[in-house]
Amino acid sequence: MDLEKLQRDLKNSYNSRFENVEKRVTDALTRMSEEWKIELDQLTLHEVKTVVTTILTMETQALHDEVETLLAQKEQIERSLEKKSDALQRAKYDVFNAIEEQFGSQNSEAIVKLHQVKLQSIDLFDILGEMVESAIITALEKDQERDIEETLEEIIKELTLEAIKEGSLNTIRVRKILSTILQSAVDVSEATPTRADAILGSVLKGMRSGLIHAIDRFKKRLVFMPVEAKHILIEDYETIIEDLNQTDVLFSQVIQTKASESSQAIRKSLLDIHKNMHYDLEELIHISKETAEVIRERFSVLAKTAMKRGEKALQSQTAREAKRMGIQAWSVARTALGTAIKSAKEVMDKKD
């Protein structure tokens, strides 16, 4: 069968004047069967695909074009949003720089307070790696004659806390933040191998403390969370609880991944520090499980409501179609398996 000709005939004979899709499709398939003198159940897979895709195109072309237009608009909006977000970030920097000039370099106490506000007011995510690297290098330069570990741990704790708390507490985002911080520490450690153990040990402890504080802050905010936000939380209820119950695993995976990507010396240092931190992770495990339990207790009613809404959704057309396709998939698989078994049996019978 000439599939291109079949496709052209379908397009030419397709009657869009019928009031519903059932009549349009019935008319098109009836015409095709008569003109090509072939029954529908005699069509090959490629012929069925040609017929279906042709009718789909005829029926959905307008909607397809609308979706493409909206996607183009979405991309344009996203680009515009990115530019405006960058402009907003730069405007914040300008404001803080202007205020800092007015405070004067001599007033160190005021500058420290201003920087604390600055950390809480800007989006750290985009500049986190560079900020961590700068902080570590500065700590090395300023504290050359002293132990830098406590200072560096405090810096990393604050940066980790501020970066995590400004967004959602999900695994992907937290992993990205921790990985970014640790990668910067690894880069500096590679350049200053004699201080690598001190740098990496302090950074890992700071990351752990910052993560603990971020989770604890999230737990406390749950109490005062508005109803609207609770519903947003409920949408990802099980995932959040699952993530919280695996924060220690996530923390360990970040370290192990960076260790596997680093030089032999850095790898050994990271794995040794991680091994010695085993008991230090108990606090992280405790606060994570405690927070998960708070979510479970406080939002159990909302979760049940969401479940009821989900049960109603199961009655929707989309859900019914999904169920029907699942049954069809099972049927196709069963038929294919039966055919394979039959073919294998025939081969074995011939051998006998």
C-alpha cells in the first residue's frame, strides 16, 4: 500500500462539517475502506499509524498551533523573567553598596550587621560557589597564623543556612546547594594542599550545621504556616517526608560524589573526614525525623482531604482513559508473550 497516497486521500476526503469527532472519523474510515477495498483489521502496524497520525493532525492542528504559540510566549516570558531577576539582584547590590558607603569603613560593628541583612536579602543561589571560594580564601589570608577551622565552619554554616532557607526544602535543591559549596572547598583545597584537611573538615561541619539549622527553622515555621502554604506542602506531602527521612543519606552522597570526582589526596581526605563524622550526623538525623513527624501530625487532616480529592480525580475522563490504556498495555504484552512462547515451542517441536 502506498502510504503517502493513503495519507493524501484521507486529508482530501476528511469532512470537517460533521458535528462531532465520532462522525468525522467514521466517515473518513468508511470512505478509506471502500476506496482502498481493505478492512480495518487487515491494516498493518505502519498503515494503522499512518491513518491515526493523519486523522490526529486533521483534528488537533488548531490546538497544536495554539500550544506552540503559548510555548513560544512562555519562553519569551521566562527570558524576560530571567533578565528582570538579574536586574533585581543588581539593584539590591547597588542599594547595599550605597548604604555601606554611608556607614563608613570604620564602623565595623555596623558593617557586620549590614552584611547579615545583605545575606538575608539577596539570592545566594546564583553566586554561592564564588562566595564560598572567596570566603575560604579570605579566611586563609586573614588567619594564616591561627587555626581557621572555627571561623570557616561558622562562615559555611551561615551561607548554607541562608542559601537553603530561601527556597523549598527538596532533595534536588538541597543537594545542589551542598554540592556547590563543597566543590568550591575542593577547588581551594586542591590549590592549597597543606591546608586541605582543615578546609574540608571545617566546610563539612559548617554544611552539616547549616542544614540542621535550616531544617529546624522549617520545623518551627510549620506552626505558623498559612493555610494556602499548607495546601502547597500537601501536594508534595509524601515526598517531603521521604526527603526529610533521608537527609543523612543525601549529605553522605554529596561527599562521596565529590570524593569520587576529586584527586586521590582530596578523595582520601574527604572520605576520612566523612567516616569520622558518622556520629556527628546523629543530630541531623534526629531533627530531620522530628520535622517529618511534625508534618505528619499537623497535616494528616489536610492529607486525608487531599486523598479524597484524589479519589474524585480518579473518576475523571483522564483517569478512566489511563485505566483503559493500562488494561490495553497488559493485553498487548500478554499477546506478545503468548506469541513468543508459541514460537519457541514450535522451534523445539521441530528439533524433536
